Amino acid sequence: MAKWGEGDPRWIVEERPDATNVNNWHWTEKNASSWSKDKLAELLTNLEVSDSRGTCKIVDMPRCDGDAVANNRKAKLIFFYEWVIELKWAGETDDSDETIEGTVEIPNLSEEHDPEDVDVTVTVSSSSDKADALKELMRSKGTDLIRERLAAYISALKKEFSQGMILPTKTDSINQVKSTGTTTINYKKTVCSQAEHASS
């Protein structure tokens, strides 16, 4: 039998006023799918690239299938997301008013791949020198910018859904700053040990 004060902290039931997820030990989950679809649409649609070959712009996101979830287990945050995305793009060369259209497919946006390794496939709906030039523009500059936006989505997902997932515990130190007149006092509030409770 463990001696007093030497037990596994997981056995100790922390008294929490909210009675929620003691010591952050239990699995908690937040669904981030709806937020993710809106965020991906915000980051990817109207994205524009241009150079001497012309200008291309993503005009629509007709497909965004998948889900995203934020989990807290044993005080560790874990993010799962998996998306299949289809984008529509349109562009014009500098020497023509003809609109060239095409698609971008992203079949494997997930936590298993770094953003720079995500597959991005560009196709064009017509066949001509102008179409090939704009397709190459999207395959080079367009793909790089799309991957940057996917990285921004992942960063925003973790920032948005980290909030409130891990709750402060009684063993956490609380740093506070108190101002009295012209004097600033820094102090740290800690919790008494079990031994101190036993002797009181």
C-alpha cells in the first residue's frame, strides 16, 4: 500500500467547483468540422496568383468533405482532421480576354501529412497554349500559395480549439501581479501539500 502523500496523483479526486474533468484525465472532445469548412473556404477562395503568363484566381470550393476534432486525453491535446477538397479556378493571359477554367484537387489534407507534403493536383478544362501556361502558373505559384493557406488553417485550428480544453488544476501555480499605490508586488499562490493538511 502506498504511504500517505506518495500515491499516484491520478487517484486523487480534485475538488473542482465546476465538477468537470478532474485533473484533465478523462477524454474530452470538440467537433471542429463546421468551423473548419468555413475557415478553409475563407482561406482558399479568392486566392489569386499572377506573373508574366497571366492571372489565376480560385473562384469556388464546390467540395469539402471530411471532419476535424480536437481531443484532450490525459492533459494532452490531440487534433484529428481529414479533408478532401476540390477548388475551381479561372484565369486569363495578359494578351487575351479569354477565360480559362480548371480545378484543383486536394485529396489528403490530414494530420498525417505536413502541409508542404499535401498533394495538390491542378487540371485545366481546355487545351491550348494559353491554357497550358495558366495551368503551369497554378501548378507552381498557385500550389505553393495553397499549401501556405493549408498551414494557416492548421495553425488556426489548434489555436481556436486549444482554448478551454485543458482546465487549470489545484496543483498549478498561479502567477499574479498586484499593484498597491506605486508599489508592484509579485506573488505566487500554491496549494498546501497533503502532509500539511494532515498535520492541521
